[in-house]
Amino acid sequence: MALPSVPSRREAETITNALGWVTLGLAAVELAAPGALARSVGLKQNHQFLKGLGVREVGSRAGLFGWRRARPLVIWARVAGDALDLAALAPALRRSNPRRGVAVAAFAAVAGVTLLDVLCARALSKDRR
């Protein structure tokens, strides 16, 4: 299986913009209904932590709207945020979780977004050098 290639700058900009809108939607859910979101994947705690992740998502989207020159840094910060999202989901992957299937799907989706963020960050960082 071949690893995905680094996108062109134009592709990275398009992907980054689309992911920014998707994560803004996720941020709205994290801020408005953190308890329901946590329960949907089988987590009983971390409600306030999820609100913090929502605030981070809003901040990263604001960074993508502005600071064109800093965009690669903002995307690398998103990668770090993706790692926090994966860490928040990890407890839901336990075998005893009745919502484990949903948690696995959510974890896979976040991992996919993380890969896209890494590839886009590499593409945009490469052009800055």
C-alpha cells in the first residue's frame, strides 16, 4: 500500500479550507452539547474537556481565515490539536464500551483528518522555504 503523496499548494489550500469548515461544525457540537457528544462515543467524563477542544477548533479556524503567512504554523497547530482529539477518544476504545463501534469510527475519522492535516502542513511548509 503506497503512502499518500504531499498535495500541491493549491490542493493543500483547498483541503485545508474544507477541513476548517468541517471542524468548525464539530466545534459547534463540542461547545453546544459536549455531554451528548461524549455519550455518543461511550465516554462518561471529559465534558468540560470537550468544550476546551471546541474553543481550540474555533481558534484554529480563525487562524486559517487570517494570517496567510502563518498558515503552515496554524496547520501544524491543528495537527497537535488532532493528537489531543485522538487522546480524548482513546478511552472510548475499550472493549467494554457498548458504543465502541461508534468510537472506532470517530477515531478513524480523526486519524484520517490528522493525515490530511500533516500532508497539507508539509505542502504549505515546503513552499515557505
